[in-house]
Amino acid sequence: MGKLVQKFVPANHPFSPMKDQNIEKTAVAKIVVESMSGKVNVLSPSHTVLLSRFHVQK
């Protein structure tokens, strides 16, 4: 779990260590994508953009 936090949580983002009881309830899954297809959609005003919870607001 610690390696995932190091990889995906920005270094300047405060992160308190997980408690053992929470780690016991945590699962990590690896998803391997063999191929992907699709088209690019240009964002329009009707799209909702969800920011990452780690996104720094200016």
C-alpha cells in the first residue's frame, strides 16, 4: 500500500499512515489492458469535468 501512495499521491500532499485495521480491509487490484479503441471527444460546455482530489487549485 505504501508503494501505491508513493506513486500516486503527490509528495507535498499530507498523508497520514493507514491504521492496521484499515489495511486489513484494503484490496489492491491490477488491471491489464490488452487493447483499447475509441474516438476522441472534444470537450463541450455540456461536459462535466471532475478534478482529481489531489489537483492543486490556483
